[in-house]
Amino acid sequence: MNLVKLKELRQAYQKTKESNGRSGTEPQTCRFYVELHAILVGATTTTPPLSVDSDDGVLSAMPEDFVDGEDELEESTQHTVLPDSQDLFITLTEIPSQHNQAREGTSDVTCGAPPEVSNAIIVNNEEGRYLPGARVQYKCQEGFESMGLNEVTCEDGEWSQPPTCQDMRCAPPPEIPDGRIRGAKQQRYLPGDIVRYQCSQGLSLFGFPTVKCKEGKWSVSPVCKEAAGQCGYPPAVDNGDIMVFPQKEYEPGSKVEYKCQHFYRMNGSASVSCESGQWTDPPVCLEPCTTSPEVMEKNNIRLRWRTEMKLYSEGGDFIEFDCKNGYASNPPSSAFRVQCVEGKLAYPKCKKSGTYE
């Protein structure tokens, strides 16, 4: 063997050992150095642990007898063929651990508070953060309508596009020449609101006498003009209909009859007359009442003369209640004979016998 190369190898080993000692790195076992040791000492059956620095990729600690037994190594390697010293060094690249990879690839995919939407409230809001796939619903305020989906979804740490609430209310209805609206004028009207017009004395309405608020706009307004005492369309009645097909014009003295929808009670005259180009006041259809089994159960009451829990009654009718068995009337409660007023009932209450609020 070339003793010059052996000395070079020994010097390189010694420098590496000292360098690793200063850095304090922990060596890792490498098969390459086991084979190197076998070549240097000529003992293929002996495999002492040799190592390489995982950070620097250079030789680490060799066995102590490698330096101490220098003479023995020189003698044992006289008949050993060694590769060039440059072939004895390799560069190792540190492989990231699975723990580091998992940590670097992990990100927060939860969502914070849902976005606020003007003129809307959040129906199912919760405190804290939201998991992926969580949904939050919105409800637009009265007079506003949702554009697009009324909910947002948590996706990859962010909320989807929230809806918008568009104002569907109407400004005051338009003025018409020689006419006015009946009743007090409001600043804003909700969708579905109806306004009736009235002409000045001696003029008649032509066109529909009412306008309706829809999607922020009013329907077509009528006009007032002379018609020799004729009348236009008869006035519309909520929850009611005229008995015949309407005409555009009616002669003076013409009459039109109305009927209310089922369970609605008529209040006022059932017909209107065309007088001096104007219709007389139409009737009103009173909204019916429906007894609520849920409210009756909660108030511990029942219908006095009927066995069923649900009852429809016309506006103005009276309904009588009674306490359930084992319950007595509560003195502060309302009367047990209740009148249906504008579709509403004032339910009485009962308590356990002997107890009062």
C-alpha cells in the first residue's frame, strides 16, 4: 500500500474527529465506514460502529485503536489494496423527519367570526371558531330581500361569499293630477303594501284605483279625468273579490257586490255604488282566528264546548275556554270568553289547583 495515502487518510480522519468534537453533533452509523475499517485493519469479520456527521456529511468518530495502533495498521495494510483517498469521502444529505414534514404542512383550516351583512342578522351564530364545512345562515330585515344564497360555508379557513340584502321598500307613491292618496302618507312602504287613490270632486278614476309596492317600485297609477259622472274600476278589497268581472268604466248609479274569502267576515256594506264619478266606501273582510294547540297546552286550557284542539272562527266571533282537569283559573288571567279581533285571540291561563302566580 502507498503509505502516503494512508497518512493522508489518517490526517483526514483526525481532522474530522476533532471537528465533530467541537460541533457536538451526534454521529449516525454508516455501512460505508464499516467496510472502510475492514479494509484498513484487514479484519472483515469485525464490524465496530463507525459514523458520519448527519449535519456536515463528513467522517465522524472512528475506533480509538485506529490512531493508537498506527504501526499495526501500517504493517497490516502492506498487502491490502486501498482505493484512492478521494473515493473514501461522500456527501450525505439530511432527510427531513416525518415529524418536521407534518409540522410544516399543517395549517389552521378553521374559521373565525362569520362576515357581517348589512341589513341582516345571523340566525345560528356561535361563539369561537368554526370547523371546515360549518354553515351560518342570514336573515334579511323586513323590507329587504336576500340576493344569492342566504348562508356562508367555512372552507380552508375562509368563509364563502356572503349574501347581500337588497332594499325592496318603496318610497311614497307618486302624486296624480287632481287626485290624492287615501289615508296618511308614510316615508317607506313594505313590499305588498297597497295604496288607494281618490279624485277631486266631479272627476273619476280611470285605471286601477290602487297601486301596489313590489320590488321597490309601485304599479301603474290611475288618472283622474271628467267622465260625465262615470266611474272606473271598482275599489279592491283585501281578502275579498267582486262578484262579476270588472269593467273599465261604469255608468253613474252602477253597483258592484263583494264577497269575502272563506272564514273571513265582511264588515260594512257588501256593495259599492258609482256616485258623481266616485265609488262609495267598500266593505272590509275581517281576518279569522285559529286556536293554537301549542298555546292552549302551555296555558293549561281547552275549548269549553268542543273536543278538538284546533278551531277556526270568523272575526268578531267569541270563543269560550276552560281549565284542564286538575287546574284552576289564574285570577290575573284574561277572561275565558274571548273575542276574535283582527285574527288574534287573548288566551286565558290556568295553574295547578291551589297555586297562583
